Amino acid sequence: MRTIGLLLVVGVLVLTVGCGSSNSGGVTTPRITSVTDSCSPMTITYGGTSQCSATVMGTGNFSTAVTWKVSTGTGTISSSGMYTAPSGGNATLMVTITATSTQDTSKSGTTTITVNPAGTITSVTDSCSPSTIQSNQTSQCSATVTGTGNFSSDVTWTASAGSISSSGLFTAPVVSSPTQVTITATSSQDTSKSGKTIVTVNPGAANNVLPIIVDSGPEPQTFFAANEGFVTVTVCVPGTNTCQNIDHVLVDTGSFGLRLLSSASGGELTIPLPQATDSTGNPLDECLVFLDGYIWGPVSAADITMAGEKASSAAVQVVIPSSTSPAPPALCSNQSPPGGAGNEGNSVSGLGANGILGVGVFQQDCGPFCVSSSGPPYIYFSCPSSGCVPTTLPLAQQIPNPVIFFASDNNGVLVQLPAVPNGGSANVQGSLIFGIGTQANNALGSAQVYGVDSQADLTTTFNGTTYPQSFIDSGSNGIFFLDSATTGIPMCAKPNDSWYCPTISPDNLSAGNQGTNMSSPVMFNFTIEDASTLFSNNGGNNTAFSTLGAPNPGGFDWGLAFFYGRNMFTAIENMGAPGGTPPYVAY
């Protein structure tokens, strides 16, 4: 989600889960509709093991029990799904694992495990970045495994203090004095081989770190979110202790300002935030247009707290449904793109979140345009009892990027997410870190700075062609680029026909990004995988995908899929930051 000119562009995937039907008597008939299975790890060596699990879907009071079967002569599998490969082979085996419903044996699922001849592990080394952090902060660790033959590069992680995830994201403990924590990566194939590195943890909990979670969203029972990074934000009636924590607020480096879905729309916001007024005392409302719809609602005031940072009496938008007064005027609703969803503030599934936290490169959501012009496009509205009409609005009354209101750490943000492998991962945890170069945990380091223009755009080069209307945006949930005719990548079949499904998956590609401060692009590799397969991996439970792609004719939208494994900085205009003159992005 980002601003192009004065219009927000959104790329959000909502996967719905259908419900079972009922018979004429009103009682749901027990029925198995599908069985899927998966195993972890998917690649092992002779004599190794892999734990398999099955997901059974159905209607009524159906049974989730399955029987397991392995292709003849390729090992054994227990009743609990533990597969054991045969010993001593010297050729790669492709082993089919089948889970069959015990209630309906016509329903089964299969997956394939690769069994390789055992190579030899010679060494394991690991490293973590940053290597010095504070209590409760995170450091991303990576391992390099070397060996001979067809060896496995998988490792298991342990930490002498704190905690570390299976992907190597270390979370520091709370310490009272400088503490050295040993991080160990151990070969999964040969546990006698391991590597160790030291992370120094300094005392004092960081006051500028807000946890990010990538998960299935605020209402997984209604719709399934993919590649959306969420935080929890605390809002209060200004100057009071009347406060509320709002979870599953989307982190969006492509827009500006905090927007919260009202309880009238099914959102969490219930406290009475006071509505702002214009110079004549009339209530203020805002219309914000997306690529696939718009949102509407009053401009209100709130004290906003995130981690240890506070923005006092900041303007926010309370997003309301069309049925709530004042209803969106025609000059707002008529701006909705053709074929769009209309008012996306009618429900949580429409917005895809309980709110949007816009922490992009600009200080206000409209800027000088709305100071001198009331439209078109029509952004701010004065709403007396006679009806809402477009209005101009001074910068000080526009909805701001809340980061600029912090007493410190107010010149930008760092989005830090661990790497995600091909095929995707289940829930992923990371950090939204406020400030750039203001504390030890947000140093720019060796990150390349990419200056952006007045539309927050940079230039992407792909297959020898430059695309100047390209951008980096955590609010978009894939890598959105060009179209099938240009890329040669086919689209998926329904119901995923909005996404790319390359014939050869993974499809390894390369591109380059160039900022306004640069004379040539910096090239890098990226990968696109079959989206239909991605959405079905791990029984359909994965929510984080680094290889998810879809069309964006004429340019590149480097969404959250591009953020994994990178330190992504966003520097705010006119706030000063190391490494260059904002606005810029850096990674």
C-alpha cells in the first residue's frame, strides 16, 4: 500500500475458507472433503527421519484420523507419521508419502521426500548481525555448512541465553550488565559438527523496538492473510488514561499516518477519540482512495504509543462503514477505481487488518497539495449537517506520519524480518525499529541508500529495460511486477488467478534498483514460485512467502516478500538522517 501522486495503491491477498453445507434437516452431514500432508524436513539422507503430518478437511463431525503409507522399498512410516529412510543407499530416492482418511478411503493426500546418499560434513560456521544488541532486541543469525558428497546444509540453533528460532532469529534476554551469549549452529546430519559465535547483549530494554508478526491475520476464521506484517498500537483519548491496544495493525512503509477500523466496521477501536474540526468549526473527514477501493471516516486526535515512543495529540483517521453517518459523499465514492471493492472500511476482511500504520518517507498523507487545493482528487472534507464538501487543510491539521511526533528516534524506521526459504514459512516474527542512526540497534551500517523522488519512486532495471515508477512498500504482500506478456510468466489457475505461477518453479530472476542519488543500478537476484503451490504448502498454514509474485503493469512494487532477510530502512523527508538526504530507502 503506497501513495502514487495522491492515490494509495494496495496489493492484498485475502484467501477465504469455505464452509460445509447442511442437509435439509439442518444437521451437517459428516463428510471428508480433502486430505493434504506434509513432512519436515523434505530432504534427508539414508537412515534419516522426517516427521509427517496430515490435514483433513470436511463437514459435520468428521474424523481427522489417517493411515500412512510409503512407496514400496523406500523405508517405513509409523502410525504417527514418522518416516524412516532405508540405510546404505548410493542413489537419490524420491519417496511418496500418502495419508488416507480412515473415514473415507477415497480421500488421500501425497507428498514427496527426497532421500540422498549421505555425504560428509566437514565444518559449520555461523555469524549474527548485529553482533551487539540490547536486552529484548533481535539479531539474525546464519550458518554455512561445508562438506563432501551430497550433504545436508540444515542446522539446528541453540542459544546459551535468550531464545532463537528455527530460522536463526535470536531474541536477547534482559540483562543487568554486558553479557556474552553463545549462539551455536549444529549440523542436522552430523551433530558432532557445529559452529559458535558470540552476541554481546547490553543492559537496558530498547525503547524503540515494536514486535512485528506475520501471521494469518485478525480474523483467520473469516479470511486468510498472507505476507502481511502486523504490530500492536496503543491509542488513548488525548491527555487521559482512556486507552486501548489495537492488534493486527498493518505496517505500511508506502503510506503515511495511522488509520484504525472502527467497531462499527467490526474493528477493535471502541474508545471515543475526539473528532477534529476545520477553521469554521465543522467536523473533518477524509477520503483515501486505493487501487481497489477507498476508505472514509473522521479525522480524530489520539495519543499514540508504540514501544517506548509516544506521539501526543496526533491526527488519525477512524475508518467507518458506508452505513455510518456521515456516509461517504459522491465526490469520495465516485473516485473508487472501476471494478473495485468500494468502501473497504465496511469490514475487517475488506481492509485486511484492524488498522494501517503508515510510516513511509513523507511527513503528511497529502502535503502541500491539500494546503492549496481541495481537489480533485478529493481528500479532506468539511462535514456540516448540510453535507460534506471538499476542503483545503493546513499541514498541521493533516494526518501525519506519527514517527515525526516522537521526542527522539523520529527520522525514519527500520523493518527487520528474518529470511524466509523457498516454499514459505509459518508465522514469522521481526521488529519495527524507530529511528535511523539514533541508537545502536538502528545504525545504517553498510546499507545502500536509494534516494526516491516526490512520488517515493525509484527506478528498477529488468531485462535491459528501466521502469522509473517502481517502489519499495511493506504494505504490499508480494513482488508485483509487469505482466505475463512482458515477463513470460503465466498466471495461476482459479482461484489464484491474480498471481504468477511460473512453468518452471522456482523461477530465478534478476533485477537492479537505482535511486535518484545513483548513476547505475545495484543488481540482485530474486525468485518467483508457483503461487498455488505456495498456498497449499504445509497444509496451507504458511503465511510468509519471499517468492510470491503478481502483475503490476509498467513497474515494480517490491512488497513485503522483498523485505525478508534484509534490514529495510525508510528515511522521512526533512528529518535528517545519516547516509544521505531524505527521503530515501536503504537496505
